[in-house]
Amino acid sequence: EPHPPSPVFVAVTTEPQTAEGAADAVERAVRADVEAFGLREPLRRRPSPGWAVSDVTPALHAVLDGAAVGGRWDVSSLVAVDGLVDEKLRAGLLSLLHGPSWPPEKGADPDYWCDGSFSDTLSGEPASSGVGLRPARLAALCAEGRDTPPPVAELEARVGAYLRAVDAASGGGGVDVCRMPEAAFGPEVTPLAANAPVSSDGEAYGWHIDADPALLPPSPWTDCFGRYPNRSPGKPRFVTALVYLSPEWRWPEWGAQTRCLDPPTGEVLAVPPAPGRLLLMDQDISHAVTAPAAAAGDTPRYSLVLKLCLHSHRGSVAPPLAMPGWGPASAFGSARRLQGGEEGGEEGGE
């Protein structure tokens, strides 16, 4: 939707001055826009006692979708970890998706879920015919400040602590972990979402991306940061955190993996769900939900999605997603680029 001219636009077009003065005016205007529209509000909560970043272990670390971008080799990254969401937090997050007396294994609670309301695409259209949270329930899930549900606040605190620890271990100068601001897309694209696919959904789910900073509509965000490929040095990185919330999931019998597509080769990487597992991935990765197998019966595979922007304090690299001590990522699909006899598996051109 059109929006009023921002201070950045006004500074550039209505204040003729020297090049040096114009640059200062633009810098001040950008800072004003960032503050006015909440474009960079770090998650500042601390995790509750009893959990530590050292509890996190890798389940899968891969790069895909390799391409030359602006003279550098770029790949998208995904990291699945266990231990960030423990059993208590998993149960707390799932409790936000059904009523207190509703058994979640019996299907999606109709007081919380309805057909055709799940949407995580740029157009705002449903990504599939699966169920999504009712608008009032989704609004409560996305509440901010003191109204943030405690399990969501704890999840954000742990994800923020983990990503800051990754940045520090990688020699970074700091990173601000932020919710995706409303000013980037408008209110139709919420910073949190949830889904609950069931076996009867069949082939309902198609390929989609969560977001791409190169495809943003005109907004205060584009006034300040422009349009750019994700993982561009010096630019905010768009990352999704997806948590699997079902209390039991029998893999591989029940299926319901998250599929990630490497478009240049057509190869598909499957991420197995597990209770409490968290998947961090670049938002421009083409991916799709898979409906559970018939063996799962009517049991939904619940998940919660948190959309994030990572602002590096360094301008030279994109903030990383995996601990450097875990070793190099597995190169998948077009990310397998031979360089001097070695496979190219570096994340985001770092």
C-alpha cells in the first residue's frame, strides 16, 4: 500500500545542499525512520535460568541454491538444532495453539484453527488449503511487549541468545536479532505463524518462500535499506525459525518433513521433524510443508514459525546461523561448486 513520504525521501529531494551535507541528512533521516517505524528493535529478553546455549546440538547443517551474486559466491543456509527448545518450552508453545481441555493429538482445535487461513506468502494469499490460526488467536500469538505470551518470549530470548553466541564464536562484532517489522510488508504478513497439517491434506502444500528482501513492496523498510539479495554484506538478513511442537513424532513412519528445494537442480532436501527441533533457514529458500503419512492418522504435525531480521554490527559479512565448531555445512544441489578440487560449502559468501 502507498505510504506517506518518509524523512529519507524528503531529505534527498527537498534539501539541496553539498554532497557531504546531503549524506549527513540522509543518515539522520534513516535513523529517524528506523526509530519511527520500529525497523530495528532487538529482542532483549534473557533466557530463563536452567537453559544455556551449550545445550544446543546440530541435527542438520546444509547450504543450497548456490549462485554468483555481485561478484561473490552465495548460498542459502539451513540449520536444524535440538536442545534449544526443551520439553517444557515445547509444551508451553503448543498450549498456545489449543484450548486447555483439547487433546492436541486428536486434531486441530476448531476454536483456534480454521480452513484456508494459513498464509505466509508475499501476496497474503494462503500458501495451501491447510488450516491456519483464527485471526484473533494469531493476533494474540503475535502480541508484543508485556502482552507477549511467556512461551513466545522465552523462545525469542533463546533464539536471540543462540544467534548472538554464534556471531561471537565466529568473530563477529555483534548482531541485533529482531522480529520482522510490520513496516516491511504491512500488517498482512505477521511475524509469527503456525500450521497443523494432517494426513488428509494430501498434496495441498506447494513450494513458496517466506520472504525475499529483493522483492519487497515500497515501504519505510525499502526507503532505509533498499531492495537487495538476502545475505548481502552490510544488509539485514531475513531468517525463519521454525519449531516442531508435536509431543510425539515417529520418523520416518509419520513423514511430514519440511522439504527445501534447490531450484537450479530440482533436488529436494528433507528436514525430519522431531519434538522441539528448531530449524533456522534463510527466508528466500523455496520450501514446502509435507502432509503427514497415513500412518499418523488424524494427528497433526504442529509447528510455529518466527520470522526474524538479523542486523550485523559488521558491514562485511552476513550474520552466520551455525556454530563454527560444528564444522563445514553439507553442500547440496547447486551449492556443490568445485573450487580448486574442493566443494564450496561456505555460508552466505563468508
